[in-house]
Amino acid sequence: MDPLYDSLPPDTAMRVHLAARLLYETRENRRRVLAAMGIADEEALLGRIRCGEVAEHPAYEHYLAACILRDTHSSARQSMADALNEVNRP
């Protein structure tokens, strides 16, 4: 494991390491999903689907995937923050 985690208790280090990996994976995969549709964010994609600019299939699947990845990224970020806050409590 990265020396960055050496100062953390082993359980916390593992939680933070896994959350960091999940943050990276979800961010990069969300970026790829949106790039495949040529869109910057989920709302823009949904707007293009609604107005018929892009076909509903597979665009809606891309929209759902991007939303799930965004939400998972947010959860991983919160998990990492919680783990680090536990360690930094006085």
C-alpha cells in the first residue's frame, strides 16, 4: 500500500485506499460514458433525449449509468471523509 497510508490505523488505511480507488474509477468511467455521447453532464444528456436530439436507446442507458456513477462517487467521497474524520477526532 502507498506510504501515504502509513500514519493511519490499518482498518482506516484500507477504507481510505478502497474509497480512493472507487473515486478514481467512478470519475473516469462517468467521464467515458458522457464522452461517448458527446455530453458534459447528465442533465444535458437528458435534455437532448427529451427534445429528441438523440435516440432514447442507448442514450437513456448512458444517462442512467452516468447518474449511478455520480451517486457512487459521492458516496465514496463521503465514506473517505467519514474515515478520515474518525482518525482526526480529538
